[in-house]
Amino acid sequence: MKIAPLIRELSLVRSPAFDMLIFFVTGRCNSRCRHCFYWRNLGAIYEGLSLEAIETISRTMPVFSTLLLSGGEPTLRMDLPQIVEIFKRNNQIQSVSVPTNGLRFEAIATLARQISELDTGLLVTFNVSIDGFAEIHDHIRGVSGAYDLAMKTLHALRQVALEYDNFRILVNTVICAENYDQIIDFAEYIKSSGLVDGHFFEIVRGDPPEDGMKAVPSAQLKAIYQKLVPLQETYLVSMGRRRRRGLLRVWRRIADVGNLINRYQHQWGVYSQGAIWDFPCLAGEGIGVIDYNGQLRICELRDQYVDLSDYQYNFAQAWNSEVIRQECATARTHVCDCTHTCFIGLGARQNFHARFLKAPWLYLLYKMGKGW
């Protein structure tokens, strides 16, 4: 049995080095989601940065692991493969994730193929956003027929997954006041479809255009999270079997499920109780955000930013600016702890207590049938 992967996985020393970039590649969008936290930044004129500017940004960035291409609707940029290629070449990214509303199923499938072909060692994930069954999804997204188009996208992407071993399909659902009463039924339906490799859930965040979208009752949210864990465990185990062997597979099952429970506990605590995380936020260290207009910030929910154009798109110089360093220090004080999966997940992965003590303990309690 190869032990090197297990040793790397269980390494106790984790550097808070830059690990993930969330890049809003465009402000254009073809839906009008009623729970969108980014709605003030959307518009037909917000095309995004040029490939030349992106090349400069990438060349002045360190090597990092994960690139998340967001928007707007990122698949409205048909040059996404070129953008991914830039970061693969300059930064040796290991995975790229593309969230999409699924309204342009043929174009989305084309982009998925083109990106998957760039490098078979690059893990490519397309996350199709579906918030419930047809009537409620179309209502939330503000587009008639959005659900049917998103389901066509899932079928088109399933064909891509059959062609490329490095491609996977996820569904992402935002829990909000409009859909919380059908989340479990919808999750079970998606699981039974056999179309996806995973299904993930975010509680509505930020400042959506309709304040009422955040009115999810605390008790119901907690119950939803508890019922989702067994459903999601089946996905996590399946993905683990595809990618891991031996003791590493056993450990990752414990870690993945334990981390999922820990994330849900944190999301529920912040959303319902105003709680703070029990590990530091690494915004400004391990993770950063670039907006479609070149504004650099530590988190999309923070107001302070620097314009990369003021630094000739030199990421390193902008990242080490006084504004960004002060924002980083502020994030570590827990004054802005949020419910964002990416930030909670990264903080937990690079925290000894969360990774090696709390996650296994939560997994054990879960297997013993003890809730939280």
C-alpha cells in the first residue's frame, strides 16, 4: 500500500499559504435570482477583465490549488477554457469549479468538454444551481422554464462525465424562505436521478434584493441540516471510492462527513444564533476574491478593496497592500464570521483541532445516532 498520500493527508503542519481564488469573471447574468448576494454588481455592460489583464494577474500570483470561476453567469464567457489554461500554466491549479444556472445547456456542455480536455490531471467540477422543483425554482430564479433547462444541463453534463474521468457534476441549492420546506424532498429526488456526483447546500447569505428571503426558521434549518447529512454521506463515500484506496479512504470518509457536520453546525450557529467560528478565518491569507472589474478583496461580503489596475494588475503587490493586510487582520477577530462554505471549509481544513479532533468526534457521535 502506498503510504505517501496518507502521510501528506495527515500532515500536522499546515501553512496558511494562498490556496483558493474566487474569481468573478463577469458581471453579466441571464437570470434574476431573488436570493442573490451579488445583485448590485450585475449588468449587461459588466463583461469582465480581458485575457491580457488575467494573464498579468496570474503571473504575479503564487502557486495555488483551487480556482472557482463565478459571476454573474460565468458560462456567458466562452473564453473560460483560456482563463483556466492561464491559471493552470502559471499557478499549477489542481482543481477548477464553475457554478452555473444551467440556462444554456449546449454552451455549458461545450465549455465543460473544452476545460476537461486541457489536462486530465485537473479536477473539473461544474456546479448547477437548482433551488427546488420546477415552480419554486423558476420563481426564485426569475426565469420561466429555468428548471427544465437546468435539468437538460445535468443530462448534457452527465455525457461529459462519461467521456472524461476528471470531470464531475454537482448540484448546489441555496436554502431560503421560499424553498426550505421542500429541501429534503428535492435532495432525495436529485439523489435518485443518478445524474450528479454530489449535492451541496448554502444558506442564503449577504444582502439579497428581497429581505424576506432570509426568513428561514432556526429550528427548521437545524432539522434540514441533520437530515441532509446521511444523503450527502452517500455522495462523499462514492467519490472517495473513486479517488482513494486503503487507509486513506477510511480516513477521508471520517474527515469528509465530520467536516460536513462541523460546517453545518457553524452555518446554523452563525445564521441563527450570531455565533462565531471556533477556528480563525483565513480570508486574506488562504483565500481571496477578484471581482469582474478588477477589485481585489479578501471576501465578497467585505466592502473594502483595492483596484488591481492601480497596481498594473500585479496581484502580489495588491495582496500585500495595507488595505488588504488590515482586512486580513480584521477577519481574524471574528467580527465578520459568515456562513460561506468555502471560507468555513478552508479554515477548518487548516486548523488542527477542527481536522484531527472535532471532525472525527462529530463523525463518531453521528454514527452513534447522537444529534446536535
